[in-house]
Amino acid sequence: MLLPEGVAIDGATGTVTPSTGRYEKRLSDLRGFFHDDAALDRAIATDGDRVAYEVIDYRHEDSDLSFGTTIMMPGTVGGEYIITRGHFHLRKECGEAYYTQSGEGLLLLESRDGEVKTVEMKPGVCAFIPPEWAHRSINTGKDKLVFVWFCATDAGHDYGIIKDRGMRKLVVERNGKPTLVDNPNHA
Amino acid sequence: MLLPEGVAIDGATGTVTPSTGRYEKRLSDLRGFFHDDAALDRAIATDGDRVAYEVIDYRHEDSDLSFGTTIMMPGTVGGEYIITRGHFHLRKECGEAYYTQSGEGLLLLESRDGEVKTVEMKPGVCAFIPPEWAHRSINTGKDKLVFVWFCATDAGHDYGIIKDRGMRKLVVERNGKPTLVDNPNHA
């Protein structure tokens, strides 16, 4: 039987104690997600294949609800701010909540029929992600962006659609400010 | 179709903006949950039938995941700290997460077969409540206790078992400190 437990979450660093798993994505892991492959190659050649974001989870298969943190590094690639891959949930009834702890960003969402929405990510804002909206987090700030996510344990991730077609919009730095523009690669 | 939304949560006051519902429980609503009815009568006679706690939710029937805040006032009744009613979920596979934002408290949990656990509630700690553990929050501090909860929308609440039998343990103030003692009324 699962036991109750206090899980310490550091809102500045994103550490989760205790945690059950973690992974990180480096710039090269995001090839095909950024809009400009040549700029990605140059970024890796210049700065090295640095970590773009890290995900730490607290997850038990015997509980319906899981949570964890995502820690996103600042920076741009070809003018595009650092992004997560973005996904739909495999189980169509599953939403999610992203509760920002530190930093600033944009949550970019796209429905199955191509409607686009953004939600500002900043401390104290819990972004509600309804079922059937693909979602990608974007660090538009100068510091780490740290948020806590809460999601059904069996929601599942479909990264393929976003990888294959791209999202309709990008968030790029224009005059130092995050700006939503059309994705030239959207299929 | 549900739309994404940024929900502002004030960790000091517990306000949720926008919210979809709210309720409050006053001392008299907790008759039968505190261990000492006579002390409850005296507290109401002395201080009035004050609010013990308030719950504000952000909930959509078309999303599997809901969240909200619980705002608990400080104080004691017959030496027992202010409590929530405590509940099992109706759907046995449903757990919950309580992420404390301000104040200090104890989460008191009891399994179906009578095992008792506590989890410290303090800012930065997200309490994991596994399925099939009844849970009651207790404000053991001098200020408000505010936490954000995340739960399946259809988890359901069974308050009856706790009301009828009581929990096995109480948290009372002894020498100014929260102390776990046997509940003399436990059936």
C-alpha cells in the first residue's frame, strides 16, 4: 500500500525531495522542435550541447495523480526562446495544471482544430490546461523558469504530432520582448 | 470546449482568481468532528460562530483535474486545533496533493485498516495523499494555514465514515505544542 509523504519542492531550483524519476533534454534533443535547425547547430557549436530543461517527477503507478517540476533554462535559439517539446495527452479526457514558482514564461497551447492560446507563466499563476489542448512551455525570462505540474498518472504523452507538424505559432525575441509569430514550418 | 486560463493564487490569503465555487465551514458546522461538544458550545458562546475554514475551487466537469485552495483559521476548541472534517474519496483509486503556501499545520491520515500517519504542512511541502487514506488538515500555527489542493474532478468525498466513527487520533495543544493523542470518542 502506498504511504502518505511530504514532498519538498524548492521553487527556486525545482528540486523535488523525494522524487521518483528525472530526465533532461539538451539542445540537440530538441532538433525538429525549434524552427531553425541551422541556428540550433550554431548554438550547439558555440555554447555546447547544454541542458534546455529538466523534469523531475513524483509518480506512483498506484495513484491516479502525479506531480513534479519542470526547470527551464533561459536563452534563445535562432531568436526563438527555449521551449519544451510540447504534447497532447494520449488520454483525451486529461487536463493538467502548471503552477509557476519562479521565473517568467509563456504557455503556448493549440487545440486539435488549430486554435491558439497563450497563458502567462509567472509566480502565483496556476495555468489550467484543459483536455485536448497541446501545450508547450517557453522560458521568456532571463532566469530559470520553474513550475510544478499536476497530471493524471496515466495521461500519457503524444509528442509526435507536434514534432511532425510543428505548432502554428512561435515565440521569438523581438526588440527584447517575447512576440508571437507564425511558424514558417507549420505543416 | 474548455479554454486554457491563468488562475492567480494568492498564497497568503488563499484567493483564487477566477474561481468556480466556494464554501465555508463555521465552528457549528464542525459539531461531531471536534472531540468535545461542550467545549465547542463554549467557543461559539465566547467568540461567536466564527469561520473555521474556507474552500475555493477551480473546477470544470469536463476536465479530469480540479484544484483550489483551503484557508484554515488558527485556534483551538477544547484544546484541539481547528480541523477540516476529513474524508475518504468515493472513487477508491483517487489520491490528492496538498501544496502548502503559508502557515503551518499537520495533515492527519488514516487508512481503511486504521493505520495513522501525519505529514507536516509548511510552505514548500507538497503532501502526497495516496488513494484509500482518509485525510484531515489541522492548523497548528498562529496564522492562517493556506494550501492548494489538486484532485480528480470526480474523486468524490465521503465525510460520513469520519463523522460516524471519528479518526483514531486527535492533535491537541500540550505545553504550546501540537501533540498527537488517542481520540476518546473513536468508535
